[in-house]
Amino acid sequence: MTRRLARLLTLSIAALSAAAARGQTIQLNGAGATFPAPIYTKWFSEYHKIHGNVQVNYQAIGSGGGIRQITERTVDFGASDGPMTAEQIQNAPGILHFPTVMGAVVPVYNIPGVDAELKFTGAVLAEIFMGKITKWNDAAIAALNPGVKLPDSDIAVVHRADGSGTTYIFADYLAKVSPAWKKTVGVNTSVKWPVGVGGKGNEGVAGQVKQQPGAIGYVELIYAIQNKIDYGQVRNSSGRFVKASLGGVTASASAAAAAMPKDFRVSITNAPGPDVYPISSFTWLLVYENQKDKAKGKIITDFMHWMLADGQKYCADLGYAPLPREVVALEEAAIARVK
């Protein structure tokens, strides 16, 4: 922890302790991405143990909902796995993006009788989710998985039904590796799906894939682990098949950290490097630069300092990669913009 950050934390803790002594309870309301919901739940719980007078209510309604609610100022902070577009920022001037953790989106599947860890390329995933590959024993899938006995059964595509940063990450990756996807489906938190059924939130997609034989979907890594769903390896830009891991996600961020834009809005999908897991991303808190409620603004900045200094140690146990030190240093300075 830097001396500057330690001093800021000491001052903020003193102010919050004084509020607690006066018996004041302050509640922060946030909404948005389901991708980071497990780590956010852990953080808000741990932060409350230190500051008993601070309650944080977070609704995991999807990135689209988080962007909408922070734009309408019905919450104190939003959360999104996809950075806001220039048009969205124009409708909500003064919004700042703060990376919180990094995670991976994985292709999950349920194929009875297949115990092997399947391999996918971005091109094959794009064709599956566009409805061009419809059978599990399709030649394109079989060629990537020699020796695996794939069934002659239909593929049931499951995607997000709500506005979703997880969708943004997945679509952003597919658009980089598939010209057909980029042209016909594109990149957004909500896209027009050519095929499939929708599930609400990461948990909804995971639940549908787990219950439906022959299904394939995409979820944040922790949801695959918690639900014990098979997930495949994905070929990266170096031509290697990589299974999602904290190391692979961290490798994805290394190049981005060196050239991080001042507003932190950056894509790290399909990043270069032999160890990179290609469907990786930051996730962001969305906070207004000028806070209408100064007491809440002070708590928000204190929480973000705590998140960068102490909160990162909880990442690994929940399947997230901590932020690179270079990004943490940049954010420490940027937090001072919140007034």
C-alpha cells in the first residue's frame, strides 16, 4: 500500500467512525453486472465488518440495467462488464469507469456421454451461436477434438436474455475472430441472436445449460465452477488452446496495463501472447465525478481505495484475477476526481 493511499484510508476511516459514533447509518445502492456479483457480495460484506454503519445494497440485474440505472441516477453506482459507448456517456456526462477485477467468459456445455474437455476456436463458436453449426458431431467440431466420440445430437444454444456485459465480452471476442459475426451480429450488451433461448443473468444461462442435454452457453468462470458445468478450451491468437485460469486472464491484461487509456475503457479480448486466455475482460464500477450526496461520495471513494488496497486479496478464491499493479496505481490517482 502506498503512503498516500494509507493516509487517505486513515482519514476516511476516521470520518466514517465519527459517523458511526453518531449512530448514523448510510446505505449505498448499486446495480448492474452479474459477472462480478460474487466478488462484490464478498467485498460489501467485508467492508461492512469494518464500517458497521455502511450498508451496500447491490442488485445483479445485468450490465445493461446497471448502465440504465446510473444514467437515470436511481442508484449511487452502476456496474458493467462492457464499457459505456460514446453515446451512452453523452447521455450521462460525468460518468467515470473504474476497473475492479478481471475475469474470464467460458463456453459451457452439457453433452451426455462426453467426459472430454472440448476444444473450440472463435470461428467455430461464432458458427454455433449463429446457428450455422447445429450438430455436436459436425466436422468442424470433430476436427478440433480428434479421438472424442461426439454424438449426432442437436446443439441447443443458450444466451443471455437481458442486457449483459458478459454478452458484450463474448460478442467482442467473436467479432475480432469472425468477420461474419462482426457483420451480422456485432458487439453490444444486447444483440439480435440468430438462434437459441435466453437466460437471465449468468446464473440463468448456467442453470439452463445444466438442465438441458445438448446445450451450450457462455458464462463467467465462477458460475461454471460453482455449478460444476463442463467448459472448454479456446484457441488464442498464438494458436494455442487455453483453458480459462487466473494466469491466463492476468496475461491478457499485461499489454493493456502498459497502454491503459485515461478513462480505463479498454478491451483485452483476443490479446496477444502464448499464455493468454482470449475471452478475458476487466469489469467496471460506474461512478459520477460530481456526487450530489457528498457523504455518500466520500464513502464511495473510501470503498474504492479499500477495494484496491485490501479487496484484491479475495479475488483468487472466487475465480477472479486481481488488477495489475500498474492499473491500481492509475486508479488511485483517478479516484481523486470523484468529488
